[in-house]
Amino acid sequence: MYEDGDPDRPIPSQLLAGVMSQSGERLAQIDEALGYNRAYYEAPAKLKWKVLAAYVLLSAVLSAFMIYGYNIMELHEASGL
């Protein structure tokens, strides 16, 4: 079917109109997700320093436990058990 009988202006089918509507909705969802992902990694410098300090403290605590465990194993081995 053509609009006004002009073969250069076909009338869009219902299927095409539905697909265009769905694709528009999907593009809007993708744009929203991209906006969220871009803003996800933005954080104030104060928070970044706090996280860095927490990681340094965690690594220090884990290192201390590792040394403590190593010393216990050395003592156990030296006692001959």
C-alpha cells in the first residue's frame, strides 16, 4: 500500500511501527544504563582517600597474620612434632 498512490511513499506496516516503538524504548533504556555506568565511578576525593587507607590497613593486618602464622609453623617444626 502506498500513500496517495505514490510508489515512493509506502505506508508503514503495523509490524514496522511496533518494532520502531520497541526499539525506541530499548534505546532509552540503554541510554539510561550508560548514564548510570558513567556516574558509578565518580566519587569525591575524600572517599577515595578513605578507601585507600582501608586497603592499606587491611594489607597490614593480613601481613601481620601471615607473619604470626609463619612463626607458629616454625615453632611447631622446631619442636619436632
